[in-house]
Amino acid sequence: MLLTHEHHADNLDDAGRDLLPRADVVWTTESGARRLGANARGLANWDTVVLESAGKPTITVTATPCRDGPPGSHPIVGDVSGFALTWAGQRHGALWISGDTVLYDGVRSVPDRVDVGTAILHLGSVHFPITGPIKYTMTANDAVELCGALRPNTVVPVHYEGWSHFKQGRQAIERELADAPADVRDRVVWAPIGARTLVDV
């Protein structure tokens, strides 16, 4: 199991925690692995692990940088990781999960090191009343800027519904994407909760 972080309930709720013991290994941040113990293993930024299992494709997982908030917020919000997954037979490039992050230099470095074919981007423009206009995840406009560098074949927005601190839901994201360049706008695939979504990786 890949877990970008375990200490925020909008990423790992009670139902998710109930699943953890069923996983052979939970790959997450180094601090998260220490908290979870038992079957958890930690990865630092740009660490790589090869996942192998009989009868299944071998998958290489690389941890990518995240910052779940503004500069200086790390002592409060804690560690978060993204993940790039590669395996034999991919048609378009790596599958990249951004993790809960703002757009900052660490995220901007991903296209320099990973050929991203499918980008699963955590959006939502998270804000909290106590910190006012400060955001903790990307906006749709941030995603458009990032995709200009990534140039992925497919973009899948996630992490934008179901919690009150999401300030950009699907409608708001779609409004901003309507003004995006066609080579970004036309690559977006929505994955509704509870619905099966096929993506050509």
C-alpha cells in the first residue's frame, strides 16, 4: 500500500486505517512509518523501492517531494510524500501521485526527474479559518501551470470533495480549466467517488 501521509483524516480516515493491517507493507513517509510501526516502511524524497510479487508486474516506486502548506508550515502539518510508479509496458510514462501539496520548487522539480504520463493531482485549494488566505493544497490554476511543465498524457484531479476545508470543488475546478490551454484541458479525466474509471497508462 502507498500512503502519502497518515496523520490527516482527509487522507487516511477511520475506514482507511482499518485497511492497513491487511497490507503486506505500507510505504509512506519516514515519520509516518515510525508512527504506524509493524508493517510500515518509510521513504525519503527520491528514495526508490522495487515492488515484486509472483505473477504480478514489477513496479518501481519513487517518493517525490510534497509540502502540505506554505513555507515554514512543516512543523505543524508534518511530512507528506508523492509517489511516481513505473513498470514495464507503460505507454505514456510514469504514473505520478502528487500527494497533498502546494505548488513549490520541490514539486516543480518532478518533471526534471520523472517522465510523467499520468498525473493524479491533489487539488481542492485547502484553506482553514484560522490561517485565512493561506492554502495547503494546489488550486486548478496551479495544476494548469504544473501540467505545462509535466506535459502528461492524462490528468486525474482528486482530493477536492467531501471535506469543508476544500475551497475548490469540481465545479470551481472546471471553471478554471475552461480557460486552460487545450493540451491541458483535453487531458483531464474525472474519477467520481465509487465509480470505476479506466485510464490508459
